[in-house]
Amino acid sequence: MENGTFCRVYDLLLDELGPQYWWPADTAFEVVIGALLTQQTKWTNVEKAIIGLKGNNLLEVQALADADIELLEELVKCCGFYRQKASRLKEIATFFAQQGIENVFSMPVEELRKIMLSLKGIGNETADSIVLYAANKPKFVIDAYTTRMMKCIGIQGNYMQLQRMFEAELPEDIEIYKEYHALIVEYSKVYCGRNRCDECILKELNENGH
């Protein structure tokens, strides 16, 4: 891997797409809800569910913790795995209600990440999305788009390996981490998801091509 590759990818994507200004949410807790609901579904479905939750005043920690599970299931049905997701929403809301969301999000980044991973249904990507976008702490999010894009330019590794590579090269800047992840997702939807490899602006970064 050439020194500076990750920075070069960021510059190319930013020049191509411009700033993305993620995450679309009114509160940190709404980000948490979105991070859980977006697992294995499209963001458009998450938006529908969030509108429904908001309409029932369920975007507050205590209200969601106390919510009727059948109502929750109905509201998140559009996101798939709705029983599982409704249950996990109640569980994480109960956790935050007991611990205090401000108290949890004030923890050091690695401690916060470890606690998020200890909750049912939260893996690396969801935990890091919560750490970065809800708690505003520096932890780079790796998703399937990132893994595929990196592989195309000759960089491979598992979740933690790729995360360490990004964090080692990039400045520890929360806004850059947010913007970079958003750029990867949006670019991948347009090019990688439609197999438009011949048009890819990152081809020059890999001597072997795609």
C-alpha cells in the first residue's frame, strides 16, 4: 500500500461528490435508533420507521423503553426483522434510561465502544456508527462498501485491520471520519453497486485495475 492512499481516496471522493453532511437526525438518540434499524435494510425504510416512531412520541429514551412491544413491531415492520429490531430498540432504550445517555456518551472512546458491543444485536459497524455519529467520538466506521472499495484498489483486511489502517493514516478528526464514511457509501451506491467499474475514479490507485 502506498503511503497516503487513504487520504488520496478521500480527496478524490470529496472532489467528485462534495460534502455529504451525515447523519440526518435531530438528536443523538435518534442516531442510535437509526444505526440499529439500518441493519440489513435500505435507509429509505429506516426513514419511514423513524417518522412513525416520531409520530408516536417514541424518539425519547424513556418513552421508547416503556413502549408497547407490539406497537414498536408495527412501526419498524418496514425495516425487516421487525420483531428482533423492536426488541433490541427497547433493550437499548432501557439501557440508556438506566445509565443516562449523557453519562454513557461521556465515556472514553474505547470504553464506550466496548459497552456498545456488549449490547444484544450490536456488532462492530453499528457500535462504531453510534460512537462516531451519536457520541461524536473518533472511531472510523467500516462497512461492506468500504471493504469492497478497498479490495478494488488492492487493500484487504478484516474489519479491525481496515479500521486500524484508516485511523493510522488519517488525522484523528471526527468530521473527516463522518464525511469519509458517507462519501464511501454514496459513491459505492452509484458506481460499485451498479458495476460501473470502468468509470471508477479510483482505478489509478491500483496498478492491477479492478
